Amino acid sequence: MLEKGKISALQMGLILHPTVIATGILFVPAISGTHAGRDLWMTPFVACLAGFYAFWVAVKLHKMYPKQTVMEYSEAILGKWVGKMVTAFLLFYYLDSLGIISREYAEFIIGGFLPNTPLYVVTGSMLFVCALAVYGGIEVIARATQMFMPTIFIVLAALFIFLIPDLEIKNMFPILEKGFGPVFKGSVSFIGWFGEFFLAAFLLPFVTDHENTKKWGIISVISVLLAMSMSNFIGLLLFGESVSKLMYPVLTAAKFINIADFIEHIEARFLQ
């Protein structure tokens, strides 16, 4: 374990939050709406169980092997060769996820804000920033998260508040018209995002105040649940069932905001 930095349980929770919602808050409302229809607002409440379970598994494994990461204790649990296979799988899985997330980020920026910018410029600039953060160590990542997370919360809250006059509560009725089956199918799309809370297994060896680990982990899962629920509510109450036809429902909703011809184009804050 080469990393020597230390973080608090609060910082761990803050790191996990944007890791999960970075792309989920943009794409999942449309995906879950395809299956759940007007009941899509329920899907995060079902899928969050995967988040609690993933974090619980990470904590349990950390208690058994407190000074090791998942890459290290996989060999102790499964044996040398099987453990190395698991390590290789995790390595390639997260490299593949990095590629997918980078592409999604680049397409979002180009499609929504910079249509004439080459894909490799957007992707390369973001990966360069990420490389600098990794080079600086886990403490740099934690402090950067503490700086930017308040902005994310403020933008989401402002988005909901400014859209209240345009929201139609009737769009969510009738509730469970087709039963719970569509809700369960729609929640499957969220499980992949909530499952990312297993990343806590990589962070726990660097946490100093372990007595607060569970508390901030649970708070992080709940905060992601609230953020995704809010994005679903905004999409549903604003666009109805047609939300499933939009690629970026939250971004599209932000473009609707116009308060006295003064507060508008709040979607530009998504660039930050």
C-alpha cells in the first residue's frame, strides 16, 4: 500500500457521493422511466438497498483486514492465484468503467455546451486533471471534494426550487397503476450506480476516525438517494412520462428556468 495519506470518515463519504451520482443523475431518470413510467420516482428507494449492502460488505471486510485494500486481502481470502484473478478483474473492471465514464462525460459536455470541440480535447483535459489529483494523493482528492460538494448541493437545490412553478404533481398519478413489477425493473438501472459504494473498500484503510465510518457511509448513501430522487421528481413532474425520451432530463429541465428574465441558463453550472 503505497499511499500514505489520511482522510476522515466525512471526507470518505464526500468522495463516494460524487463518484456515484456524477453520471447517474444525468442518465438514470430517462433509463428508469423507460421501464417504470410515472412510477420512476420510486426506483431509487428500491435500488438504494444495493448501496447499503455494498458499503456493509466493504466495512465487514475492512474489519477483518484493517490495514489492507481489497486488492491485497483478496489473496488472503481466496488464495494466491484466485486472488490475483480477482485483482485483475477489478483492475480491468475499473479501467473499463473509467473509459465509459470519460466518454459519457465528453459526450455530455459536447452535446450540451461545446458542440464544436473535438472529443479528445474534452476527454484528455478531464483525464489530465484526474491524473494530477491522483498524483497529489488521496488527501488532495478529499480536500477538493470538500471544496466542490457544497456547490453541487446548492445547484441541485436551486434547480428544484426555481422549477417549482412549472412542476405538475398530476404527472405522478395514478401511482402503481401497473403494479410493482415496472418499478423493480426500473430500479435495476440504479443498482449499478449504488453498487459503486463498494469503492469504500479502497478508502477505508486511509480513514483515521473509524468510529464514524458507518455513520458517514450511511449518510452518503442517503444523500445519493435524495439527489437521484430529486432528479427523478424533477423529470417526472416537468415532462411526465415523456422523460424517457430525453437523453439528459435534468439538463433539459435546467434550461426551462427563467425568473423575471434575470435568473436563467443555470444549466451552465453543470460545467463545474
